[in-house]
Amino acid sequence: MSHKRIPKRKAAIAVGSVAALGAAALLLPHANASQTDAKDATPKTLKSADASSLASLIASQLGDAFGGAYWDASKQQVIVNVVGNNSNVVNTVEKAGAVPRSVNNSLSTLKTAAKTLKSDATIPGTAWSIDPKTNQVQVTADSTVTGAKWAKLTSTVDSLGSGVATVKKSAGTFKTFVSGGDAIFAQTDAGGVRCSLGFNVTASDGAPAFLTAGHCGVAAKQWSDSQNGQPIATVDQATFPGAGDFSLVKYDDPATQTASEVNVGNGKTVQITQAADATVGQQVLRMGSTTGLHDGSVTGLDATVNFQSETDPNGVDTVTGLIQTDVCAEAGDSGGSLFTQDGSAIGLTSGGSGDCTVGGETFFQPVTTALQATGATLGAGAGDASAAATDPAATDPAATDPAATDPAATDPAATDPAATDPAATDPAASDPAAGDESGTGSDENSTGMDAGSGLVTSTP
């Protein structure tokens, strides 16, 4: 794959988003908000990234009558669930530019049900999230939940009442995606670990830093941009398990210059311009160091996941407040970027079940929550990384450096199938190192990392 290079003193791990992805099938339609007058009952057409703001505004006005909201991708409209037949409530929704939909369960009812599940059914291998499309709590159990555990889970769901929650089985097991891939590296007493970087940020003290998964920050304190290289960044804050799965990692060199972008492979980047809350139905893109670029949609919010503890065979690591999606992920993708086509940072890869061959459920830490908790702000660190906006070579080295052209043109194994085929299978099929979960992959060289890893390294 091609490698992006910047001067040695400016070496940094890249993140973020806005040049063309070169994958039209993955790009969301650019639907501008309509000019509908707020007094007109005609529903507005919105970008998916704007749906969350409108839903939040309406929720604050409806109170207990609010049953959640989601984005209808086909019509590019916000659908708002309304409990009861109060015409004033319906008018409020319509005047705001959304589409009212009558349901039985309020959002507060669904949140209460989720609390009951947490207190009575915190079982390793289970997860639940609020799905406004079905107006229910969707409960998922992986393949390890059998016998008495399954009976306990289903009886708890039944106790919530008719039409409040449903439960389904998932293939595979819920796990964090901490090993494998090519991205950020750390050494521990138990061996090497690898994760993916999420988004570059500026810490509250002005230091350049980045966000990644909390379980990565708990696993190791210092991180490198090469498998056996010297550490370049140190964990400042880490949350896992508990109320989230996120880490703030500061670059050791305060002069490190970063870019607010996501490297999506093949010399392409997407500029990240803002952080935004997720909305059910929203189409999203995920970039990870193992499986590259994949797309999908948000399927649930405020998800709780009960991972089997990696340190206690009889324990459970419960994480709350996550985003649930149908985007695939695999080992090594932990911490990677979940974002939208138009440059909104949405989440950090936490864990899930399945893989990019059979699919599965994947959970993400909301970026907005991580920023608020750490005090960081989204965007470039110490240096001004604006060169990417004006220098074509900053986003596509092939534009000015023939030597930097994408070797995929002559090396089929170097291609990133996810860039052109949303259903692309695990790159390990053509690149054994990409699927190596042992932390001993041999695809490193002296000039830097695989372009799909989200890394920018210094020239020797």
C-alpha cells in the first residue's frame, strides 16, 4: 500500500476525514437540509449527522411523551416516536420538521427496562440497547449463554412486560478487539498488543493527543507507531470497564504535529471537522487497522455490553453507554474510527461478535462522551496540520511523488477491498500479517506502516 510521509519532526499518527474515498458505493448521499419553514408541517430532509440535533431538540419539548427517534435513510427524515394521542405533541413534532409515529413505550420506560436487565441479568456474553425503530430494548446473547444463563436472561426479559424487550441469539462471542492488526503497538508482561487509533485531539492542557479504546489504555501504558519501536505516546486517562470504553493518550513529544483526518487507505483521507452524537438509522463508516474500511448503520443507542472478563474467569466486564451497529470488526480494530462521510466523528471501536466474513454486532464508544469526560477537543494537536487542506501531497502523495504511488496498481495483495466493495472479506485472505492476532506480523518495513492502519510515520 502507499505510504504518506511527512518530515521527521512532524511524524504523527493520523486520524480523521474529507478527501474522496474512491468508493462511491460507501459514500452517503449529500442531502442538504431543506429550507422548510419551521411553521410548515412538511418534514425536513436532513443529513444523517444533523438528525441527532433535531431529535434532541424535540425530546426536550416532549418529556414523557417522547419514545425515541431515528433517521429514515430512504426519505432522509427524522421519525419521532410519540406516546399517546395528544394533538399538541404531534403538532410540535411536525412543526419541528420531523415525522410523528405512534408507539406504546416511552423512552423513560425503555431506560427503566434496561436498568432492570443490568441489575437482574448481567451475564457474560449479553448485551442490550434501545432500538427506537422497534420501540423496544433489543437484547442479544452470544453463543456462550446457554442453560441456566439463558433461562435467567429470558425470564428477566419476560418480566419486563409484553412488547418492551426482545431477545435473540448471536453467533460467536462478545469480545474486545484488542489483538491483531497493524496500528498502535504496546508491550506488556503478557506479550505484545495492538489496537487502532481513533481520532487526534488536543488535551485540555493544549498537548497533542489521540483517543482510542479504554481497554487498550488499560492493557498498556505506553504505545508506539511501529511493532518494535520506541514508545511515542503515554496513556493519560483510561476508562474500562464501567461508564464507557475510551482512553486519552498524549504524544510524548509536545511538538508533535497531527492531522484531524481518518486515513482510509490507498492514499485517501477523510477530514474530521466535528464530533456528533449517533442516531439510529444513521449510515456510518468504520476504519480499523485489521479490516480496513467498512460501512453499515447504527442499530441501537445507550447499549450495555457484558464482556467475559479477561482477568477473572468468573468475572464480567460491563460497559455502558455504547453505540450498537451492524458494521463488522475484528481483532486489532479496537479503538478505530467510526465516522460519517461528511466528516463527523461518531465513535471508537469497542468490541462485539462475529467478523467481516459472517458479520455480527459491533459496539462503539461515543466520541462526544469521551471528549466531555477527558476534557479534550477534537482536532489537530500542537502543530498546525492545515497543510492537508492546501497541499495535495498531504492527502494523496501520488499527486506529486511518483514514487509514492499506490503499489496496489501492481501488487494485488496490497489492495484494500473495503475501499471498493462493502462486502469485502477479511484482508487476511491475501495478507497473512493482516490477520495475525499474535502480535508478530511481519509486514513492517523501515519506511512506515500499512496505509490502511491510520498511521503516518517519519521518513528514516
